Amino acid sequence: MAVEIGSKAPNLQLSKWVQGTPTNMDDLVGNVVVIEVFQVNCPGCFLYGIPQAVSLYEKYEDKNVKVIGVATAFEDYDKNTLQNLELLLSESQVIGETFKALKQHGKLINGNKLYYQIPFPVAFDKVIKMPVEVSDKMIFDFIEIYFSDFSTFSDKEKKDLIDKVRDYLQNKKFSALTFETYRLRGTPSSIVIDKEGILRYSFFGSEGYLEGAVNELRNVR
């Protein structure tokens, strides 16, 4: 089931912790939690999303704020892999479009190395293979997550959307569970959870609101 803003944040569904001490939502109650979701083949993640999360980690590390990184894969499955995440964290090695963009911006060191370290715990999302047959339940579950206003559509609009979702799911090879549980639209995304374990914000891209949201929730007693 997908989680909505204002409801309890479920535990992350992960395949492996690659860096740091394994943890999860149940362990972090009493802290504001920021989950930075990225893909290794995502230039914007490394130019904007992850540096913002690193800055938050360094600024609020001892102030009841916990930052976690989750590498996911909703596209480019040959590049957004656990193996490439392990290379990134062990050797600061970047790949694909990330490499091209960082090189263009002069942000690489020693050839193909990321110019900064990721200091917080990082895990890889649980990515499962999609079934061969797409059921009506899968289609309507997807619509429920991403098209909450579906009931307001005309009959023609509903039929067109159902057909598009069926085509999309039939061509989709894998499903990233944390990415889909939190209804994310892409990467970089920042999930913000309050001290009581309630999902409060989900930011897509570099929107500039993350630190303000964290400060707001830090000051709630």
C-alpha cells in the first residue's frame, strides 16, 4: 500500500545496506528523518539533491535529525544497480549520465571520482521483477497511487488512462518498492518524517524547501 502525507511512515523495503549502520523508521522515532532518494545514473541527484542532504546531515547531525540515503531504480536498470552503488560508496566512482554531467561541470576529481563524500547511511531499494501478466488489480492499484482524482474523469478519460497504464506496466521490467510505496515522481526526491514517525513532506527535485521543513519539524514539541 502506498503511504499518504499525514499517515504513519512505513518501514523502508530495502535489499541491502551498503554504508553505515542499518536502521529503519521504527528505530528513529523521536528524530526528524530525511530520506534522500536518488539513482546512481541521475546527474541532478549528484549536483543538487545529495549535496543538499549532505549539508543537512553536517548541520543537524547532533540535533535530532537523521539523514538516510536510498538508491533506487525506476529506469536505466543496467546502470542503476547495487554494484554501481557499491562502487560509488567504496571508491567514489560515478557512471553514465552522472559522469558526463559532473565532468562537464568540472565536478570530478582524479578522473572519474565524485568530488565529495556521502557521510550518512545508504541502502539500495528493493527492486523486484514485474510479473509477465498485468492484472486489472495491478492497473487500478497504480491508478490509485498516482491518479487520486481518477473518479472525476470522464468515461473516455478513464478508458484512455487504463489503456496507457496497461501499456506502461506491460513494458515495465522491475518495480522499486520504497520508491513506489512513498509515491515518488522521480529523483532526486526528499522524504521528510516527523518525530512521531508521520510522513509530512515529499519533495521532488531541488525545490529549496527541505531545510525549512526540517527546521519546522525540529521545533515542534
